[in-house]
Amino acid sequence: MTETAQLRPETEWYDKMLGQMDTRLMCLQNNRGEFLFDKLDERVLKYLHNNCLTFEWKNQLLLIALIDLANNIDHVSVMNKLTTLHPRFKDIFKDFNMTSFSDFEPNVHLYKYLQGNICANSSNNMKLALLKDYKSSEYNTKKWIYNNLPTDEREYLQKFLLPPLSFDSRDFSFNKLALEQAQNTRKDETDAIVPHLSTIRAEANLRWNQMKRLRDTFQQQIRNIEANSISLPIEFSYAEPKRIGEVFYFRLWDKPSFVLNHQKEFSDVVIKQAKQKKSTYSDENNSYFLEFIRAESIKSESEPEGLWFNELIEHNVLGHWSQYRPVEEHEEILKFLSLWGYGSENEKKPLPFFSQHKGIITPSTFVTLHQDKAEGLLIDVEPFYAACTFGLLAIDILTTTGARKNELLQINNTKECIKVKKINNKLHYSYSAIPKGRDSLEEFYISKQTMEHIQMVSRMLKVHYGSDKIPSVLYRDERKHLFSTPLPYYFQYEGKAFKKFALYSSIRFLLHGLLFEMQNGQAVTLKTHLLRHAFATEAVQRQKIPIDIVAKMLHQKDFNVTEYYSAPTPSQIAESVSELHDVISSYVDVDDVYLRSPQELQKEFDTYAEKVGIFNKVLGGTCVTDYVCPTKMQCLGCKAKIPEPDQEDELLEVIQLSKDMEKRFKQMGLEVEVRKAKEMTKQAKIELKEIDLIKQYRKERSFEPITRRNPFR
């Protein structure tokens, strides 16, 4: 029995758009006779259906999406293109009062838009994105149609092609301006972050410790009330470590007890269900949560701060906040988000703490809906704890390796990914991932501490799934076509692998309240790519590692990209100018400094440098590079070294030694050598400060708060 040929696309979206999109266009096939419409990502189809069906250019956008799919363009790029073209077409057609796409002449209408004669509020970046996407779409659709379709089909689809342009970006000034503006903004943001990388790591660890103490006491109280059949609510408190010096007071609720103690706020039907423990209030649907009542300072003269995330609950910014808050509150919420640098970059309301992943940050529906009924702040503990645990691992890897987010999300619990090597009777660790622009695995070297964080995530996932194994799930973020086989990814929860939004929001949640400002006073939002820029800048500008080596550490092919990433920040330039003036006459050849290329530096480097060998014990820590030594064996301050608290005494000896050297060289009149000795002292003190932070959060990790039960009032 022969199979009958498929006559139409099978997807339900075909029926939804039938009669609204061109039918023949929706039935466009590739060379294998497959309907392209069936292969479009659901998010692309949903965007077209919900936003474009009433506009004259709907078929043009569909054709662009289908051809991009045929050219193996990923759905993220397709969505970016559609969300650029569609809003700009709306603006242009509105300003020119056009009602038909046949009236659109890009060499007139688009040209005037790009010149700034209309839509005055459009930024240089918006103009650049429109021109880039229009040109690529116009070229790629025409090329594919003429190379892959018969004459009659080509002639029919011509009416859906974008009209060609007779100009390019060189006719406008915005191209250069937009690029310069983007680069300057990124460098200004990097400038605000670079000096604080060790502080960011330490604060992330200290906050995770605090979140774990909260979760441990929460679970302890649940075990107690279940074992002793104690009715809810109960109140309890515990003291934080001396560094924080505060006592936190909480109530423990479940859903029925909360309803029955706030009966004025609920309907009779809900109260009845809560009393009888039926429906959403049944034992199988029940859940526990906390109410943060207050914080008290152990030292009465200081003002208590409470938990770092309290203000996020107070201002209702967790999750998709605009869905749950009245419109009249939106302006206040936007003002708060803007204060912390979470401004809107794409005409939408910013959602910095919306993970788009079940169980990560966003509280349960019950807690979200009834937050305003409580005296204090309602806390859904598990989503917060999960976000903090994933955020800690991400921050540690980003600030110690400069990895990309995609290289984080690939980490999985397989022997092909996680590698443990025993060298000189000491265990050392790495993971393998496919970097951007590659199609094979490369190795990323990590510290013992990073491995401990991976193990923390592993333990959390096993408890979450109630299994001794991490389940295998499909990879879901960009470049997912490379990872078609389910794997036990560490960045997963509730049966699904993370996408970038869950990663971003977890990092922001864990680090909220750390204020980083550019020189103009504008707050900076931490992003994964910004931490990558900061790592590269620190390595090149402060540690003087050649760009060639940093490119290898960042797994980048193009040295020009690495050069952009690691370009000096405004503060570093200002700091360096005065130092340069002081020593330039002594030993600096200015022409040589400015004219040598990275390749020449590498050549010079190779004449005396040796391959260090991964995981060697060095001064104050452990070396984690298997490339040519990036600092000419000067290990103090090197970004390829992980500081180790056990080797603190070595750094203290260096400080004493450098002071003796400084004194001796002063007597000899060797000013350059005096400066070198001072630099040794400076770098050793920086590493000691980071070691102190590591010791502090490791010590707090073992702190067990004493919980006190308080009578319910």
C-alpha cells in the first residue's frame, strides 16, 4: 500500500491562519517535499498569528521566516528579525498614511526613515537593525526562490518579496554612531564591574549561605509540626551570624491555615474548602510557605536590613509582575526597576526576575495572589533556594573562566563532560562544551570550589526529583540543533533544561542590591556577557596577559573580538596615564608599546616561556592553564590561578619579602625595581583579600542557627 502524498501542512497553526495568510505561501515546500510551515518554531507562528495578521506585510514576514528556516537559521534569529521588521513597518506606514504594501517604496519611505525625517524617536540602533535585517531578508528570499523553485512558483511568490534597495549603510551616519555607542556603553559598564569580580563571587556565596540557613530552618519547622501534629500557623526566629548581626522573625503557614486566619479576605466558598481541606486545599495540593515578619538588630543602634530580596517582594517585581498588579501600580514598579538599572531596552516592560521556568524564583500562584493579605512578606522558599543555587554556580564559572552562557548550560553529569584528573596526588577538574562557532568539544578548566558548587546543584536536583540520578532532558537554548540527545544537564529543573532567561534571572536575584554605577551615575545591570567582558578586561589590562592567550582562555577564534572585549576601560586609561608619565623616560619604548601586534607579543613570549602544565601548585594557589604561561612565570595576580586559603602563608611571606626588597632597592637608587616590589605587595594583598572572603563564606557555610519558637500572636 503506497502512502498518499501530504496535501497540506499538518500543524494546527495552518487552520488558525487559513484565510488570513496566503494559502499557497503556507504550502511552500523545500527540496525534500516537506512543508516548511510544519517546521516553523511554534514561537514564530504564535508571533505571526497574534501580531501580524491584520497588517499588509504579513505574507512578506511569513515568506522571510520560511526561507530563513530553509536556510537553517535558528528560531531566535528569525524571531529577532520579525520583531525588528514588524514594528518599524508599523511606524513607517503610519507616518506616511499608507494602507497597501504595494505603495511602499523603500528608496523613498525607508530612506527618509533612516535619515531621521520621520519617527524621530527611533534610535541609531533601531535604524541599524532595520537596515541590516531588511537587506538580508530581501537578498536571501530572492536568492532561495530563484535557486529552488520552478518558474511558475517563482512568479507567484514575487509579489511577497521585499522591494530592493539602491542604498546601503554608508549613506548614513547612524551606522558608525550606533556601533560606537554600543561599544562605549559596554565598556563603561565593564568599567563599573571589573574592580569587583572577587566581591561579586564572595557576596554570591554569602547570600547562598543565608538562603540555605533560611531553607534549613523552614524544613526543620515543617518536620517538627508534622511529627507532633502542631496546628498552623507557628512563629519562630533565629539569629544570623555575627557578620550580619540580626534576628529574623517568621510565621510558618500552609494554604488552609492562611485562609482561615484571614477569613475577611476570602469568600465563603473558599473558607469552606479550606476548613474541609478540599480542592486546592486538600493534603495532596497543600504547600507550606513563610511570612517574614521583621528583623531586629542585635546591636540596637544599627538599623536592621533583613533579607536582601525583601524589597523585590515589597515592590512586586518577581515573575511576570505586570500580569498580577493593577495598571495604576505599574509606574511605581517601573521607577523602582529603573533605579537598579533594569530599564526597558525593547519597548516592553522589563522583567528582570521572570525566569520563564517553573520552580525558579516565581512564587506559587497562591502566594502571588495573596501577598497583599499578609501582615509581612510571603516567601515561597524552594523557588528562591533553587534560583540561588543555580545562580551561585553560574557566577562562579563566569567570573573565573569568562565562559559564555551557552557553555554553562551545556554542563552535564556525564564522563564525557566532567573530567577529574589526579596530578601530584591532588584532584583537578574540568568540563567540556562546544564553544560558539565550533562543532566539537573543548575543555574548560575549573577550580575545586567550582566543582563543589556543581556537586551542590547535583544534590539539590536529586532531592528535587527524589532520585539518586539526575534525569536526562533535551537541551532547549540556542544552538539546540547540536544537542539532539537528552542528557543529565545540571542547569535543569521541573523536568526541563534551562533557557537563558532562567539563567539571567537567577544571577540577578542572587546579586540584587549590589550597586554598580558607570561614571555618569547610571546603574549597571549584571549580564552574563558583561561578566565575560570584565574577565577579559581584567586579564589583559590589569594582569597584562597577551591577547593571544586570553583569546584561548575565552575560546575565541578572532583576536580582534578579544581585543574589543579586553580594551581598557575609562578608569583604567586614567589610572595608567599618570603611571606611564612617571616611568616612560626610564624604560618604556612608546613606539614599541603601541606598534607590536598580538602575534608579535606571542612570538616574543614563545622565546622564553614554557608550557606550565595544567594544575601545577604555584605561589598562593593552583595554576589552571595548559597554554603558554601568560605572565612569564609571575604568578602573583595571574587570572589563570585559583587562590587557595591553605597557601595564605606564602602570600604573607611575599609581602614581607617585597618590603625588604623595596627598602634595599631604595638604598641602591633603583626606582624601577622599587616599583616592581610595590607591585608585588599590591598583588599579594589583593589575593589575600580574596582569600579572606573565601574563608569567611566557607566558615559561614557551617554556621547552624539556633531556632526559637515564639507564641503566635
